[in-house]
Amino acid sequence: MAQRILWNMDFNDGDFRRLGYQVVDLIADYLREVETLPVCRSVAPRELDYLFQGFPPRSGEPAEKILEDVRHKIIPNSMHIPSPRYYGLMNPSPLPIAVLAEAIAAALNQNCGGWRQSSAATHVEKAVVRWMCDLVGYGKEAFGTLVSGGSQANVTGLQLARDLKGGFEPQSGMGTGVQQELILYASDQAHFSFEKAADMLGIGRNNLRKVPSDSRFKLDVAALRKAIREDRDAGHRPFCVVGIVGTTNTGNIDPLEAIAQVAREEQLWFHADAAYGGAIALSEKHRSLLRGIERADSITIDPHKWFFMPFEAGIILARDGAALRRVYGTRPAYLIEQSGDEEAINFFQLGLQGSRRFNALKVWMAVRHVGLDRYRQLIERQMELTQLLCGLVEGDPDFQLFGTPELAIVCFRYFPSELRRHRDAEERAAELNLKIQQKIEAGGEAWFATTNLKGTRALRVNIESFRTSEEHVRQLYQQIKFTGQRLAADIVNGQ
């Protein structure tokens, strides 16, 4: 009976190949057609609840029927992030080889927590981490580990800071070792994960100082120094400062060299959140934007952003790689003794996760396949397209550009002269630009976000698809302008 059940759970070779070819055909068809699809579909949550409701079948269903549901129910109701007209939240078009690598990783099903359960996978991850250390200018003593993404990487970096710079006693817990309030500093443009990290690590959200940013949305170093001085005078204990390498709002980069200097003088941990912007190191033309990142004590990088990986793939690096083991090291007998080699790397000792997917495989395969030269060309091309959009906006009196883009994000608004003269110009402009975004999204022509920049609503365009061309960027500009012209009269007249 047991043998029969196992057979029923498995595919014979012919059935597996046939289903596999159907899956590949489905993916290939989707990627071939994605440019012609509406970027997103206007659908209410209750419609999708109805579409996917019901109990699982008792006797199972043919795989072909399930694939048809994927084709007709899931794909049409998904945000088409691989589209060249998706300009969203740092979500890239995934490289095809990385998509296929995901299937290989799933088939091997390595648990990359312990070496014995994932010997080859462990060394692939070790190689990928070493590549990233070299990319940011770290020395041979640096190391890191793959994590789910920027949020987990940032939490990990801050835990290193808390335990190694904050006087926290991990063995004793909260209430011992630390007699002062621990204070963390980040710009008011920092990612929301730092608020969560302050909460999770017992630092407290109120002890995250959101340092004002300047007119270019970069951390104001003078304001940082002032905040540190005030906290010390109040009897608190500053322990960590964060530099953002490509903010989510504008893509701009904090003054890393200056922050590193403050951290050195004040004996603070310096964490660099380069989840988005770290990949700019691939470009010799723009690498100087990262000057100072090599002085950070820890760095977040997300390959599932500008390395064009499918989700999920994040990395945390530490300039002193041994710090990860000092903070996360543990020795359960049922894992350590299986390795039979004290020199083997067990990644569960370098981070929070015990069960870990083979996420390094897609990075390893894609970087080898694409090569550094083509990565550089991709990133520099997207920077050029960003400057194209920036020029179109800046040269049009009906638009207002916010700041000077450093990476591949442009923030601006449609703000025609008749609206600028209105007594409620700011309020009406916010309403107009929100409606522009909603109108274009509803039509499926493109997808981009809106954001809030120091109280002003802006349109936020992030070019991060290798399928996006100059023609797509010009079309987007024209769509926004045309939609704005159609909507502006009603907004100005208060309708």
C-alpha cells in the first residue's frame, strides 16, 4: 500500500516531461505577450475572493486543468511586473535564466541552513556572498548571508549594531546590560523596515530618530550631529546610524562619506541600506556615487531589485564577517555533528533563519550568464532613460520636477499654469496628480506610484525593466500629459 501511495504522488518520466513542457510553454507565452497586456486590471478584492473560493478536492484534479486556471484566472488578474510599462516599486522584470533557476532550486529542495543538508548549495551561496563583498569594496574578512529581502537584511544589520555597539546582553535579555535608552538614526526618507526593526529588537519606535533630509532628500549631516549631541546630553546612548543608498521615494543617496565620518567620531555602527542602489557598483561610470559604502559596518543589498532576480533574494553583508556568528551562533547537536567538519559553513549560524531556500542559485546562474559587462550596460541604459524622462519633464512648463535623480527614479507632478494661479493650488494639484495615476492605472496603459515629498504629492516613476525602451518612456510622458490636460479643467473648477 505504501509503495502505491508513493507512486500516485509521483509522476512517471513521460508525464513529468509533458507537464514540464506545458509549464515552460505557459511561461514563454506570457513573456512573449506581456508587452501587449494591460499592466494591471481593475478588479475588486471581492471578485478575486469569489474566483478562488471553495474547498480543496478530495480526489485531486488533473494538472492540466490546474494550469488552465493559472492561465485564465491568475495571470490575467496579476500585476504584470515584467511589462516594459511597469514603473513601480523597485520590482524588476526577472531574467529568464533566473526564472528557470527557481525550478531547479525547487527540485533539489536544499535546506541551506546546514552544510550537510546543502553542501554544494552552501558553497554556491558562499561564492555569491563573496562576489557581493568584492562589489562593495569589502576586504577578505567580510562575509554575509542571503535573506528574504531588504526588510530582513535591515533587521539583521540593526541586531548586529544593537548587540555589538549598544551594550545589549543577548544571554540576559532586555533590562540588563543597557542602562540607557538606545538611539538609532536614519533619514526621514528611510524605509519603513527600520521602524519595524526598532520595534522587533526592543529599541522602541520612539527611539528611531528620523533626521531631516535636505532639499535633495538626502540626510542632513548637520542635523544628524545635532540630534546625537542632544541625545547624549539627555543621557541616552546613540548606537547606530543608517545611510540610505537609493531611497524608496526618490532614489537619491545619502552622503555616505560624511555619515561614515560621524559614525567613526561618535563610535556608532554604520549600516548602509543599499537594497536598491547597491547595484550601481556594477557601473564604472556611476560607481563613485557609492563612495564611502566600504566604510559601513553592514550593508543591505537586494538582488531582487536591480540585479533583475525574481523574488525573493536579499543579502546582508558585514565588514567583519565573524560578527554574524558572534550574534547568531548556536550549536544544536542534531545539526553541527552531522557536518563532520568544524570548518564547514552552516548558514543558520549566521542569521535568523534555520530553514533556508536555495535562493543563491538564481543569482549565481544569472550573474554568470549575463556577465558584468551586460549588467553594466543594462544599468547605464536605464540611467539614460531616466535622464530622458527627467529632461522631458524639466523642459515642459506644465510639469514640476522634484530634485535631481541620481539613480533610476524620477519624481515630478503635472502642475499647469492655470492650476498654479489657483488659490488652493497645492490641494488641487495633489488631487489632480492622484487622479492622473488612477486614470492611467485603470486603463492598464502603465503603472507608476504616487508618493509624498515633504507634504507634496508627486508622481514617482522607477525604470527597472530591461524591456523598457526610449519609445516606452516617451509614451509614458505623453500619457501623463494628455491625461492631465483632460482632467485639469474639472479640478481647477472644483468639479
